[in-house]
Amino acid sequence: MAACISIPLARNLRCGLCGSEFRCEGLLSAGKCWCSSVKVPVESLERLSTMADDCICPVCLHALSAGQRDE
């Protein structure tokens, strides 16, 4: 399952997990956001919804995808 949250517009964000700044390309960009290619298990997505209110940075999302982030 892809980790993409249905956000239509590109925006600069701060990760709700680690605080780093990153760019969310949203779903309206030509290539879609980088997160649409990251596969995250359903259980991890459910846990993520309790950990962050918005998109998270590439480092944290890849760690979550690999089962390395457990907060």
C-alpha cells in the first residue's frame, strides 16, 4: 500500500516525527509526490496516523516502511 496522503497541492512541510523540513509535491504535480512510490504495510500506516497529523519526511517514511521506526 502506498503511503501517499491525498494532498492536491505542493507545499513545504516540517516532519511531525523528526522535525526536518521537506517538500511534499502533492498529487497535482506531473510526477506525483515522492511518497507515492513508498510501500508501507497497513499496520504501519495505522500506527502512523496516531504519530503524525500530516505527511512525514522521506527518511522517516522509509524507516517506517522498513519497520525501523517504532514510536
